[in-house]
Amino acid sequence: MDVFFHSLLAARIIFSFAILNLILSVLVFMSCRCLPGFKFAHKLMQNKSYLKFYKFHCYIWLLFLVSVTIHAIFAIGFTGLPL
């Protein structure tokens, strides 16, 4: 298993999940319940398509947490624990 974590495929998986984490973090922020408090978001709350997206906040969080967990497992396997 150690050989797999030091392969090029593992590095690509780590990089892919890092990009996915960035995208999901933006989606979590954009669907956040506190967003209507910002001035730029007032018009968004009037948009019906945004309100449909707004309802998926909890599911986006779940995907984000799973993605971060997988990314962390591969990153620790790739670099090891700094002990």
C-alpha cells in the first residue's frame, strides 16, 4: 500500500481533490445561510434559480467534508506524518 501512496496516480488524486476542495468551499460559501447579510447578495436572494441552489447547502457541506477527508488520507499517505 505504501508503494501506491508514493505513485504518480496518488499525487494526481491529491491534486484533483485539492481543486475539488477549492470549488466546493466556494459553493459552500455561496450557499451559506449568512450570505443574505452581504450587500452584493441581496439581489441573489430574489433569483429563483439561486434559491433552488441555496437549498443544497447541507449536501454541499457533506460532499466537501468527504472530499477533505479523502484528500487528507492521500496527502498523509503521500508525505507521511511529521513526527
